[in-house]
Amino acid sequence: MLNGFAAGAAYSKNKFFPQINDIVSFGDSYTDESRLGYFIGSKGVPPPVGWVAPPSNTTASGGKSWPRIVSDNTGIELHNYAVSGAVCSNKLTPKYCDGCLPADVPFPSVTEYEVPAFLADQKQNPRKPLVDLKKTIFTIWIGTNDLGNGALITDNQLNGATLPDVTNCAVNAVKKLYANGARNFIFQNVAPLHRAPQYNLPSLGGVGSPNHYWPSKEQDLKGNLTLATVRMKELVYSANEIYKYQIKDLAKELKGAKIAQFDSFGLISDILNKPKQYLAAPYNATGYSWHCQPGNCGESYTLDKKDGYAWYDELHPSERTSRVIADEIAKTIAGKSKWATYYEN
């Protein structure tokens, strides 16, 4: 039977998830800690089996990543497989890193790299698996790059891929983990990307071009910057509506699984709508703190009081926002976040 759940308790004795000792995270730059750095240093060669992504306080948030903050605050051991730039599958919406990876090497994806990398680590020593699957929670937060420029919003997907193909891909990643013994999941929906400076209306802090992540924005949109906001809003709302039903169906399908559907969209929207409740004064929900000269990030600067910003740069939530997310993910693990819907079969 499928049940929603909203009761809470301590991390080790909560009433939904069992005792959780480890957290395994998949995703993109919103989650990555240091894995892309390895790929850049190795010119695209993956880390060896057993490699552990080291902690970092210089992630895409401008500080720590949210899963590291969860680990620091709860004592749960983190195993972070997220890679900045990742999409769900490079067979659908591959993205490339101009100047940091070989031209023919896309960013590693959830399907083709991240999940297989975890499974390889888990099975490296059959007598001593990486984690106890019954006491491990798996998180997946993907979609920022799949929906973005160079992918769906600019019609650069492969083989006629559609938005449902992307959402199906994310759900299939959960199924793959389940088939290999995982039972506890947090599935995070898509952030309100249309409100990030990368895609927002110019009157609301949106940027034109050239900019750090979309140098050809005005050219691609033929000068109609409003189109970026409108199209991204459609993609985000559609993806999250699809996920709402897919996760319900997934929970019915996966016998013995426990799934928390985490509303990243709702939480980040709340931060943007009520910055005074979340950010340090003077709070800023439309601008961003780190400014990079396009094509030369050696010439960059960070505005003062970065804890007052919801966004670190044109695309990424700030460390302050990441701390809010981390707090709510910790509450989700404890079974008591208002931003999560709980399902079990």
C-alpha cells in the first residue's frame, strides 16, 4: 500500500527511514564536491575504483556543497558521486566542457558514469561492501543541465529526445540502484531555474550575453531574452509535474523501498519569495555574489556579504541557500521536513 508520511524523530530512530549511517549522492554541480576536479586533472579519465572524493569548501556554491553540510551536521558518512556539468544521460542531452575536458569527452553523466561508479565501489570487496545498503540513503538531484542551454531549452538534445525521456532517465537511475539492493531514496525535483540569473527576465536580475555559462545567449535567442525565462519555466513546471506522478508510481513498483520526494522547487522558491527569512541582511534574491569575466575567470570578484545572496553566480545557489537545503534534507532523513512527501510500499 502506498502511504504519504510526515512524522519526525531522531536520525537513528525516526519513524520512516531506518537508521541511516551513509548517504550516497548523485547529480550535477548543485551537488558535486570535487569529482569534476579529478576529471579535469586527468583529462577525462575516470577515477579508479575505490577513489574517494575529498571534501571541499570551494564548490559551485562558493563554499561547501549541501551533502557535505548534511554530513557535517548529522555525522552521516557522505559518498558523493555527483559531477559538475552532469546530465542524466549523455545519450539524451550531453554537455561539453570547453577548455577543461577533451573536446570529444562530455561531462560524465548519472546513467553512464555516476551510478556505475558507485556500484563498482560497492562491489570491489564482496567481503566488505562500501556501505550497508539497508542503512544507506541515496539522493538524486538532476535536471539543471538537461533542461539548460546546449540541451532542451535550445533544442540541442540528441535523437529527438524529449522531456519525458529525461524524467524517465532519472527514475530509471533509481530503479538501477534498487535492483542492486538500495532501498532508501530521496528524489529531488528540479529547482526554479527560470528564476536563476542565467534564465530570469532582465528586469529581475537576468543576464544577457556574454555571460559565464551561456556566452551566445542573445544570439541563440535572437535577442529575445524573455524567451529564456518563458521556455525554462515551461520545462521546469512540466518536469516537476511529471515527476510528481512518476514517483508515486515508482513507489508502488519498488517493493520494500522507502522514497522521499523532496520539493527543491518549493524550498528554493520560498527562499526567493521570502529572502528575509533565510538570508543575511541586506538580502538579495535576484542578483549573485560571484562575477566572472566571460572567457577569463581569472578576472573575477565576489561582492561583500555573500550570505545575503540566494545565488552564488548566474546559475548556482549560494552556500547560504545550500545550507538551507541541507537542513531540510537532514529533516527529510529524520522524517520531518515539510518539503518532502514520503512513500513506501
